[in-house]
Amino acid sequence: MSLSKRIPMFVLRLLALGASVSATLIMLTSHDTAQVFNIKFEAKYSNSPTFKYFVLINAIASGYTFILMFFPSKSSYGHLILVLDLIMGLLLDSSVSACIAIGQLGKKGNNHAGWLPICGQVPKFCDHITGALVSGFVAAIIYFFILLYSIYNLFTLKA
Amino acid sequence: MSLSKRIPMFVLRLLALGASVSATLIMLTSHDTAQVFNIKFEAKYSNSPTFKYFVLINAIASGYTFILMFFPSKSSYGHLILVLDLIMGLLLDSSVSACIAIGQLGKKGNNHAGWLPICGQVPKFCDHITGALVSGFVAAIIYFFILLYSIYNLFTLKA
């Protein structure tokens, strides 16, 4: 890959790294306590398997993106990196989508299932989760652009 | 694209079509009622925005896949179709991931948030949801293979 093509890719990876590191840290530090009917109620990310999955995937994405930023871009690895990028993009998409579904439930509840909203009791926790989801969503979108840019480069190489 | 490359792609799309149509229909017909403390309790897919999103995405995937099966494979559309396939794959991944998060909650509940499991009350509903999620997961996996196959074809074309 030529230098003129490496620089936009480096910038995209740097942005993705920033977003996934932010998502991981904001989710890890989400914490709030509330007192309901004398029962102390503690909200933290590790109470939900979905939020734990989010932290895991965003931590993996951070490490992967960091390594790829300094990876020598030999064309022989091009197809492997494209497939790995695709898998990373799908995993980020999956973790954000799952957390948005749970976050929506925390905010609105579901009266059909008898699940009450919890954001009124633990607003600080919900703000953190929202921040983490925005960062994770940005990371997933940047991976979409990384994939588009790789596909574009393949086609211009061919033409 | 040559005929020897078109046939595997046609088969992949046929499988994806079967999976996404099944996912849509199984989710649409998921329904059960229960009586808890003399209150009639009705479970259907439209009670959850996440399940509605799942139906929408799988219906779109069914229509898109059907059209693509009979689309003339001119190479000038190749890059557009690859990008559309990527978007479809990401949307399917997103809808399945979100529903797995909600389904896990329906099965296990979350005692930290005070959300009780509901599958004990409406087992028929939960079985349908499980079936829909398996079909949706299969559709997402097949789209991953469609993307891999397209990328593979691009590289062999180039070499």
C-alpha cells in the first residue's frame, strides 16, 4: 500500500482506537448506588452479561487496532487483514446492538414483561452507559469506513 | 463473474433467503398467554421494540436476497453489491445480537435490576423466539460467508 493510502487508514485506525478505548473505560467506570425501600441497590456494568460482553469486545478491538496501526502493510497480508477487520467490525456491531437493546430497557422498561425502568434510580450509571454506547457506536461506524476504504483500495488497485 | 463462481453464490443466497424468511415468520407467529394472579398476560413479538427491529431487518434481508439472486452479475455493479452485502450483514448481525440480549433476559432475568425471567410463564413464546434467533443467526453467518466469498473472488480476479 502506498503512503498516500496508508495515511487515511492510519487516521481511521487512530480514531477507532480512541473510540474503543473510551468505550471500554467509560463502561468499566460506570457505577451508581440507590436506596429503594431501605434496600441498598448497586448498579455496575458487571451486573449484566451484555455489558461484560461489550467491555470484552471493545478491549479486544482496542488491542487489535493498536497492533494494526504499526503493522507493516505487505500486500500478501492484505486479504487476511480485510477478513480480520470484517470480523472486528461485526463483533463491535454486535456488542453495541446488544447493549442498546438492554439500555433501552433500562431507560423505558417493558411493562408487558413487568420489567421496570431503572434509570430513574441510578441516573449516574445510565449516563455512563449512554456515553459508553455512543463511543462504541462511533468505533463500529469507523470500522465500517475502514472496511469501505479497504474495498475501495482493492477496486482501484484492480482497475 | 463466471458461471462456476455464480453457482456457489446463488446457493449461499438461497440458504440466506431460507434462513431470513424462516426467522421473520417464526418471530411473527410467536405468541403465548399466561394467567398470573388472575391477570391475563399475553406475550407477542410486538411487545418488544427489539423483536420488531428483528422482524423488520429479516424482512428487508429476505427481499434484498431474493432480488440479488436474479440480479445480472455485471462486474460494474460488483463493488456496489459488495457494499450492500456488507450493510445487510451488519444489520442482520445487529438484529440477532440485540434479540439474543433480550432473549437471555427473558430466560434468566436480572435480579440486580429486579427483572424476573418470563420464559417459565410463556414457554411457547420463548421456544418460538429461540427458533427465530437460531434462524436469524444462521442468516447472519451465511452473510458472513457471502462477504468472504466476494472478497476471495476479488483477490483471485486480481492475482
